[in-house]
Amino acid sequence: MNAQPAPAAARRIVWPSVVTVISAAILIGAEVFGAAFAGGWALAILFGLDDFGAHILQAVLFALGVFIMITFIRAARRVEPFTRRG
């Protein structure tokens, strides 16, 4: 009837999973944020926006990229758990 949580030493970091997810996040992040910057610039030219409009569009696409990266990391942690008991 001991309701205390398991000690922290009972969980071990699975380094290959951590390295895999971080490496994939760096690769995908470079693509996502590069596309956000270039896409914002291209769309601003297409719609005839000035520099301020281009920066606003890039910021919106950058925020979308942050959302995509957060979603990717959460999904990747379900597939490649960072910790394991024992």
C-alpha cells in the first residue's frame, strides 16, 4: 500500500531514440523554416506586398512551422520513446 512514485533512477534515457528524433527534427526544421521564409517572400511578391507585408507573411508561416515542428516532436516521441524503465 505504498503510493509513492517510482524513483527517478528507475527510468533510463534511450540515447539512440533521442539522437534519432533530434537529428530528424534538425533536418525537417531546416526544411520547414526555410520554406516558411522563402514562401513568405515569394507570396509577398506574388501579391504585390511591400517589405512590411512580406515580413508579416513570413512571421505567420514561421508560426505555422513552429506548430508543425511541435506536432512532429510529439509524434516522434510516441514512436521512439526517450525513456525506458529498468
